[in-house]
Amino acid sequence: VQTCALPIYAISTSEKMKKSLVNLRISVGGYEQFQPWKQRAVAQQSGYGCAVGPYLILTTADNIANATIVQVRRYENNEWISATVKTIDYEYDLCLLELDPDTAGQPLVPLEFVEQYTQGQEHSVYWLSGAGHLTEARGILDRAQCESNPVSFTDNLYYILTNPSRSTNRAEVVCCQDKAVGIVGFSDDTDLGVIPAEMINRFLRESQKPVYKGFGVPGFRIAALLDPTIRKHLKMPEEIKHGVYVSKVHALGTGSKELKSGDVILAIDKYTMNPYGRYLHSQYDRIDLDYLISQKKPGEILEFLVFRDGVQITVNVEVMNF
């Protein structure tokens, strides 16, 4: 009789996850959307998380939005442990929960997130189900792209896994072989959007500081600049084929003080923008300009090359968020 043994990394990863994954029980409240003076009845929902410190849990901000009570349950333990929010970032869709060491018992085993992008490779997704079972799905890493996150209008970087073997939810841990590379941010029937390790590690580093300031958010909207008639109207020379149109400038966010509606962004920090507002990244191929802004911290400066009123100008733009 022939048997098919699992790869060593698959066995070790599963065992490691048992000491690091948690299930969440979340009581949520809030107000009625169309009658905002009325409170909704408190309801319960479940979620997932993983340890990033002995008593620190990483999950998505979407899981914790409108939460009144958050409780955590570990593998092979029926006891629910109270958790409090330490840091939450709705733009990054990440949340750090803290457990009281006096009531949490044995420390959890923290996961370390490795910053790697292995396009075309199979990835595994792990989570602790509501019934206390370690559950797994698989998918192929197809691409990286910026997508709107579920709790904010901002567009963030996601790794897209295609054709998952089973449906998933948010905050499950995504691994490539034995390395944790992200957590699930959104899912549908065909794709999983993974919040990558580079965003998670950036969030965790900033969470250690006395004041969490977050990261940059665009303070403007763009529109594709493909029509040569519009380029001519803007007095752009024919040899300039790149650049994306600024259709609206907001009151807050990166560029809200320096940019004007009608500007054409030609480059940011010397990265040339195509007519769709994307630039060539060394790992991710074409990626939206939102990615450049979301890597920066408030107060840092980005150099914008802008076409305005018939001339090219350089504008130093202060990174801002909300």
C-alpha cells in the first residue's frame, strides 16, 4: 500500500499554527444608518486572529469595527479571554489586540511575518474555526494590486490568491511553505486579497511607539488621461505621453494642500506615472500610485513632478492622513 506523506514544512506549519491562532467572539453595536439617533441591538459575530506577541493578537480593523466586547479563544481551550484594542488603523485595515497576562494563562507563540512575494507559488491559509478546529485552504499567488479595503475608501496593496480551495473570511494567516507572508483582508468566490507582510510589519513597528500616527493617504482623485484632445486642451507637448489627471482635491490627505484640480501628475519620487496613475515596480510590475503614498509616514515629503498651466513644476508634497 502506497502512502502520500505531507511535506515536512506542511506538518511543522500546522503544528506551529495551533499555538499561534485564535478565534474571536465580538459583540458589535452601532447606530442605524438611516435613523442615526437609534442604536442597533448588540449582536455577536466571529472572527480570526494570530499572535504577534505573547499576549498580542493581530486581526483586521474590519473585524473590530463597532465592537463593544472582544473575546479570544485558543486552540484546545474552551475559555474565552477578554481582549482590548491596543492599536487600530482603518486605512491599513489592521488591528492589534492586547490580552491581560494575568488572565490569559500561558503565552501564545508569536508569528513572524516574512516579506516575500512568490508569484505563481501555492500558498496555504490557516485559521482556528469557531468549533476550535485548525482549518486550511490553498490558493495560487497570481498578482499584486491596489484595492479598496472594506472599512475605508483608501486603496491598499494586496496580494491576490486565485481559485481558493474553500471559502475563507478575514484575518486568516497566509503562508508560503513554512513562512507567514500575510493575512486575508477580503475574499470572494474567485480571489483572496492578502494584506502583505510589508504592511503588517510597518504597522507593528509603528504600534510600538507612544503615539501611533499611521501612514499616508491620498488627498486627491485621479482620472485616466488617454484622450489626446484633453492633453491638447491642457497645453501638454505632444512628446509627453505619460501622466495622470487630478480630477478632484480633497480637504485632507496627501496633496490636499499642494495639488490643484486639473494638474497632471507626471512622476512621484522620480517614478514615472502612466495615464492610469500606475508606475513600474521592481517586484509588482505595474502598481497604483496609492502604494507610494501608503508606504510613507505623516510629515515625510514626496516629490511630485506636475504639469500645471502649461509648464512642468516640482512640488514637494507633505504626506498626510486623516
